[in-house]
Amino acid sequence: MDDDELRPKRKAPAHEIGQDLSMLSIDEIEERVAALRNEIMRLETAKAQKLAAQGSAQSFFKR
């Protein structure tokens, strides 16, 4: 048995930056836009959390 057979198959990304969009329907484009907006919100939340933690650490060590 090959090791590759034991590994879980990787799911193709829902959207790849720069990919050809000409074959997508309007509904598919709207789905991708919604998914990307959700991902942006997730990234912004993670960034805000890291900035808050960084600010807390900086204020703690400035005492």
C-alpha cells in the first residue's frame, strides 16, 4: 500500500486568486464573493486580536 493512499485527499480551494472566472455563473461568483468577504472578516478579527495582545504586552512591559 502506498503512503499517498493513506493520506486524506486535499479539497480544492473554493477560490484561487487570479483564476479564470469566465466559466462561472453569476450565482457561483456571488458565492465566492460571500466566501471571500467572510474570510476578510475572519482575518480582520484575527488581526484585531493580535494588535490587542501586542498592545497589552507593550503596556505591561513599559511599567
